[in-house]
Amino acid sequence: MNLRERGFEKEFEFITSRSSGAGGQHVNKTNSKVELRFDINSSKTLLNDEKILLKGKLAHRINKEGILQIVTQEERSQVRNKKICIDKFYLLIEKALTKQKKRKKTKPSFSSIFKRFGKKEKTV
């Protein structure tokens, strides 16, 4: 599933502001902190099932209006922070939309049980 080909970029909204932290005079002049906003409710590229799944799995990152927010201020360049935000977005969405495999119940092997009891005898 390649999410980058679906065209999410049309629905991104970017907000820039001054980055916090050290950096000298450069920090005081440039808006290098980037916030990516993506409205899940009004998205045309997501299916309804995907919207429900994302709202459940990414609830801690979504505000009351249904907007997913990703903030980056790692780099001193606004362009690089924008790219990092986009990469984080795709990683989040991809991870949330992948289905987890069901766990298969297994029993420990005879040799592993035997080793465990052997270690218990040595310590006593």
C-alpha cells in the first residue's frame, strides 16, 4: 500500500511559527517551526473505514475538531522541517492502517522447559 500516490498533499495545511530553544539571533528572525494539519473528517482521499480506524488509533494526536496535528522544529530550515512533517505523517498513517497479525498460541518446547528446570536446580 503506497500512501504517497494517493495525493494527501492537497489536503495538508501548514502553519509556521518561531522555533523555541537555542539558536542565537537566527531563531528570533525566522519561522522555522512547522505544524502540519490534516482534517480527517473532511478528507476526500480516505475511505470511511480508514477514517474510523485512524480516529481510534491516533486519538491522542487528533483534536476535538478531528484535525491531526504534527509539529516539527528539529532543523533550522523551514523547508527541511516541512519535509520531516510530511514523512512523519506518512509513517503515522501507514502504521495505523496496517492490520496486526493475530497471535498464534504456542506451547514451550520440551527442551526449553528442561533447560528452565536445570537453571532452577543450579541456583538452589
